Amino acid sequence: MIPFENCIPYDRVMNDIYVPQCPFCKADNVLLPMRPKELPDIRDGKKRLVIFPCCHARVTVIDTDSDYLLTNKKVPRT
């Protein structure tokens, strides 16, 4: 079972990936430094380091689906 405390919801807008709210600093609509074309590689097992541009928090994305990014550590909740 996928641990929900390690998941971050995301949205795809055009050719960008946004999170509605940064789980670390609570900034709204944060553009992530990754592209939708990277998502199939992550689903196939490739890990991706993501550094949030708002607060420079780091997470490693280890899996993804159409709504959530699964990270290697727990992310803070509101």
C-alpha cells in the first residue's frame, strides 16, 4: 500500500507541473522544475530529485500517478 504521508498532489498545466501548495513553506501554486515527459520514466523506476524553488526543500520522487508524486520521505501536512 502506498503511504499517503509521502505523497504530494500535483497539477499539469500545458507543459508544466505545479503543486497547489508547497508542503514545506506553504507557498501557493509552485512551479516544479520538471516536465510532464519525465513522468513515464519515473513510473518505470527512475528516481528524480526535485528542489522546490520557493524554499529550496528537497525531495526525491520515486513514483507517480495522474494525481500524486510519491516521495522517499514524509512531507509535512497543513
